Amino acid sequence: MYSTILTKLGRRLRLGMVGGGFDSVIGETHRIAYQTDGCYELVAGAFSIDQEISRATGAGLLVSPDRIYDDYRDMARREAARTDGIDVVVIATPPQIHKDVAMAFLNAGIDVICEKPLTKTVAEAEELAACVASSGRLFVLTHCYSGFPMVRHARDLVRSGALGRLRMIEVEFAGGAPGVSVEVEDPAQRHWRFRAASMGKEAVLGEVGSHAYHLMSYITGMLPQRLSARMQTLAARREVYDNAYLDFDYKEGVVGRLWASYVATGSQHGLSFRIYGDQASIEWREENAEYLHFRPLQTPEMILRSGQDGTSDFVARSSRFRPGHPEGYPLAFANIYAEAALALVAARTGTGSSDLMGNLPTIADGVAGMRMIAAATASNQKDGDWQPL
């Protein structure tokens, strides 16, 4: 489907990676996603702060030894100076260094695809947003769940008015698999997401809550005006919050609710949403991601399936297989990479990329997510008092 992208540029996009080594939780997911449509070629990387892991990862991925870097700053300088340097870098590090890594590449004239949450603080997010604007480079945030075809169809339904006037927006990202619902015995083995020094005590909002919050705005086109938050630590020996309940107020009386958790025992992933209007409602669950439930007030429920006729071109383009063949998470993630490739190639061939960025998560989504986390922190410290957004 996306092979025509490359004919404009005459080659694959040259990709670099910071983080994402073989010891990374998310690195291999990125590699599966960017390879799906054949638009990228990995040619450089600083894959880990552990130089042995970085070099082993690069060697295993057949990256030339002279383009396996020990430091991302050196990588940005040297790649920018090459005639065959990278077009875009993927940042798959812990979020507390996202700003510094991203700015090094943006200032070197290299586009960025970045993991979420955007940064450690709102101030860092706003500084990075200013750098993106002044650099003129493209910045894509990997809120990958917006790549699911039925999430996109939900967006079309809401914005077409099929639900009528919105009333309630509810989203959950509540998992409880063994790796997150129980804290490790040895603190030295604790993952960075469960270290307060990494992203503060609000790690659950950055790691999973930011995805849920993005889906709320992606589907409805709305951002709340204020929130009230209560956060808890329920797993023994844990130093961060692992459960959070957030309430939102929107314009025109619309209300919302977000539940983010690592301790919903037995839930393997737990991402879902329900949106209610005065004429209909919709419901989607990632564990059954091919289906979207549409429930009109006066007529029977409809179960809509990915890949079938009758959707918009945008939704249809998001499905690669015929109906009856499940696609799932890797190809939803791949949609983000494929659409980023369209924008990157358009920018390099002078055909304009602004329209192509309209469906992608960008720096603005990252800043919004960080403002949500900051407001939730303030609210939680004041026993759930409402905080403006």
C-alpha cells in the first residue's frame, strides 16, 4: 500500500535509533513497526547507555560498526555531517532524557519520532515544543493506539455527529499482568518506570495514562478544561503510584473519566473506551480490536469490523488485510510509521507535509499529556481538588 512513497524519494528513509537496545522493553516493537511497509532502513544507532549492549544490538541489526555510537550527541553531529546521514531518529529511551536527545537531533536538522510520555516536566515539554517550532523539523509522538482502524472509525463517527451531542467520555488503561501488578523483591531490579527518580511518583499516568488521555482527545477533538485526580500506591514496596482515577470537565457540560492502573489483577492490557452521546454510544476494547460497537438509541446495536466497506478512505487505508484476518497491535503501530514516512518524504520532495501530519500524534499532543500529569499531581496533593487545564 505504501510502496509508492519510496518512488518519490528514490530510496528508503535512513533511520537512526537512540535507545531500543536488545534489553529494551519497547525497542523490538518499534523495529517490527517500522519494517512493516519497507519505508525505512536502520543505518545508525546509540542503542543503550551500556556500550556493550549498544554495540551488540547494532551488530545484531547489521548496522555498520562505524555508525554504532557510544553517545547520542556524537551520533547527531556525525550523522548530520554525512551525505548519507539519517533522515529521522527514533527515540526509545526513558522519558527523562527525551528532551535532550530530541533537541540534539532537531538542532542538527534531523526529524524525530519519539516515545511517550514526551518529557519529565511541563517546562521541558514546552522547551522542546519551542525547539520543534524553530527547527522546522517534523516531530511525531508514538501514541500508537491511534493507529487502530476501529479507533479511527470511532473518531469519524464522533466527528460526523453520529452520536449526537456528546455527554460522557470514558477511557481505561488498566493492566495487571504479573510484571507490573507485583513489585520486585530486589529494588535494584526495579524497572525505571517504577522508580520515583525517573518520572516522579506519577509514573502510571506517564506510561499508560498518557495513551488513554490522548485517545480521548484524538477521537473527540476535545480537551478538558479542568480535572480532579486521586492516585494510590497499592502494590507492596512500590515507590510510585500504580493506580489513578481522573475526572474531567469539558465545555458544554461534557464529562469524562480516566482510569490508569498497573494493579488491575488479571487484566493483561486493559485499554478500552466508551463514548456516549444523546443519540448513540460506541465502545472499543483493544483485546478485541477488530470490532467497534455502535449502539444507537432507537435502533439495534451494530458491530462494525475493521477492513469492511463503508468507512472513510483514511480508515480503509489503515487496514492492510481482507476482512476476517486480524491485524492487531503491531500493524496499528506500523500505521504511525507509514504515515510518518508519507510526511517525511513529502517534506524532502517539496510536496508539503502539513496536511499529512494532521492524523499523527505530534509535539502538541505530548505537551497536552504533560499538562494533564502536572494538573493531576497538583489535584492529588490537594485531596482531589479541581485543577485547571
